[in-house]
Amino acid sequence: MSAFFLTFLLLLGFALAKNPPSRSLRFELIHRHADEVRELMGHPPLTRSQRFQDLLRIDARRTRLISEMVHRRRAAEVPRNASFFSMRLFSGAYSRTGQYFVRFRVGTPAQKFLLVADTGSDLTWMNCRYNCLHCNKTAHDRRRIFYADKSRSFHTISCASRLCKELPFTLTRCPTPASPCLYDYRYGDGSMTFGIHAKESTTVTLSTGYKAKLKNLVIGCSTKFGGTSFREADGVLGLGYSEHSFAARATDRLGGKFSYCLVDHLSPKNASSYIAFGTGKFSTAKMSYANLLVSRPSDPFYAVEVDGLSIDGDMLPIPRSVWNIELDGGVIIDSGTSLTSLVEPAYEAVMTVLTKSLARLPLVEEPPFEFCFDDTQGFDEATVPRLAVHFRGGATFFPAVKSYVVSVADGVRCIGFMSTPAPGLSLIGNILQQNFLWQFDVAHGRLGFQASECG
């Protein structure tokens, strides 16, 4: 029995003893420090100093409880009148990876993780343990682990449910209707992850500074994963175009758009920018727009309509079919891949011009790049021809020279494109996107971009 409740009973008994019941019930208000109350509880009277110390102690506890209550109420579902929420975004160069990472809080109470920000994936997942109430992290576990059983908001998705059948890379195994929905998710670079689908809550910080929750978010609890993409991360933040991706869930009530600005891919860990869901975090006054579309209903990719590439204002002789998504071509924007890939006709056209302009420099072998050179022997970025991507509708993207003639080692630079067979998709990777603000306005079918220092 709490001290507060005991005090109440004593006061009630004392009041009834002094005021026998009548047609109306009245209570005499007696301060908890009154001598008669102290005497009933078997305590000596308090000095004035002791009374104030007790009042201060009780007030501090009450203030803390009120603050926690307000926080819990404000940490409800993201309100529809919110303008945006954001997360820190920084390069993984410090860990020798070509990814961009975000800090992510999931579960109740929230657990913190480091995830790869990936516009080419619709599954959000993290290194996870389920049905593991008594397991502990071992010395071999370098990464953070999401202990699902410790989260009050974690609920597995049944393998017999309709939702399970809709989710990506779901396995058909279903021992019982209540068994968890399994996935075996594969990535284009050969990386993989295996685990169970579940619904969870994630904690975000609103533009007002208050915290809120995105509830019933579909996540993956991965018990197994592998591949160079996840060498330093705890999982992936799925930003792809999909009904159940984090991007779709986060922008559902925030205007159907999200934005990010990628700092230089060689930046140190303390240099960061943001990924924001909604509007208001970034100024978009100088933004250009291209047509944005999804490649296929079953794919999570963001495709853009491209008319061609130019170097120093001269359009390159590339067949138009290369850019036609209906002919198995097209271009996608992918934050989860570092280097830009071009199908062979486009790759050969670009390399022919760029290698010719850099041929005077001492060549260096640096696989898997085709053309590398010693940049200490008179290299000047100002002499490199300017590449441009021409989007349908008139917008033109001019990446910085350092984004396509990239530094791969001390004193060594390479033309930073990869070749992929035709027909096929060309892919604009995160290095080519660096130092630009990108806005994925899915609600209006457009991709915005503008040069930015990403401060």
C-alpha cells in the first residue's frame, strides 16, 4: 500500500470521526503536515525547515511525473498538422564503406541503430533477436542488436495473413497460421538478409522539437544477413517506392514527399546533413524538377525520364532506347549504390570523351575502374569537360567534377562509372548525387534537385 493512499485513509477516518455522517458528506481539509496527522501516523511533528524539505521533495516528484505524462501524450502518432520530421544523415567513409547512414530509433522503449539509407529497397530491417528473452550480447557481436521481446510495440505478422503475401521476398513456408511471416531478401550486389516480418513503432523528432511515433510500421527482424553493403551498419532504412516502405509510411501524412542532401562521400563522421520527411526543413527556391515515375509496379525503384547526356554542351551519340523504360532501359536514382552505372552504349560514349581529355596524365592500374591516373602530376579539375544529365522536360543536372572523376586513393583518381549490359537500367549512384539536395515528390510525380553544401 502506497504512503499516499495510507495517508488518505487516515485523513478520511479522522474527518469522519470529527464529522459524523449526515444527509451531506463533508470532508475537512487537513494538511499532510498537521500535527494531528503526524500523531495518528506515529511520527513526531516537523520543524518548519523539515516541512519545506518534504514539500520540495514531493513537488520534484510530481513535476517529473507530469513531464513524463506530457511526453507520453506527445509521443503519440505523428499528427496530420506536422510539417516534417528529420534524421541525421552522414557518409560511411570513416568505416570504408560507400553508404550513407542514418540513426534510427525503433521499439518501445526505443532502441537505437545505424541503418543504410536506401532508395532502392522497400524493406526496413535491423539485426534482431526474437524469442530470445534470456540471450545476451556476446563478445563476437560487434553490431547493435534489436531485442524484439523487450519491445512492447513489437508484433509479428502471421504467415497466413494477407499482408504476409503482399510483402517483398516472403517465403511460402507456413507451419501454422500463427507462425511468423518469413522473408529472404536479396539485393542487386549479392547482399542478403533473412528473418521475420513484424509491425513496430519508431520514434521521430518533429519540426517542433517534440518526439512522436510512427506506429504499425512494417519492419524486418533479421537473424541472418551478409554482404559488403552491411559491413558496418545494423540494417537498412527502406526508402523505396512501395506501399509498405518506411518512406511511404512516413510521408503518408506529410505531403507525399521526402528529401535528402548528401555531404561529400569522403566527409568525416562529424560532417552530416539530414533526410527529411515532409516540407520545410530545406529551402527549395532554386530547385529544378524532372519527371519521376516508378519503373514497374513490383519494383521499389524511383525512375526518371532522361533525354540524354552531354559533355561540354555536346550531346553524346547514345541511342534513345537506352533511356526508354518501356524497352527495358531507363534510369533510376539509388542512394544505396555508390558508383553510377551506365548501359554499354552510354558508358562507351562518356568514356571516349573523358579518357581523351585526361590521356596526358600518367595512368595507374586500379581495378575495377577502366581508367585511372596519378592526380599529383598536373591534374586540374577546371580542365575536365563538364558532364550533364538532361532530363525530359528541360531540367539539366550538372554534377561536380569530383563526383565523376573520383578520388579512390591518395594521389589516384578514376573515371567513376561502371558499365552494365544493354538493354538494362542505368543507375545514378550516391557519389554522383553528392552536394545536391534531392526531393522525391511522389505525390506529384516529380524529382527536385539543386546544388547545396548540405550544411
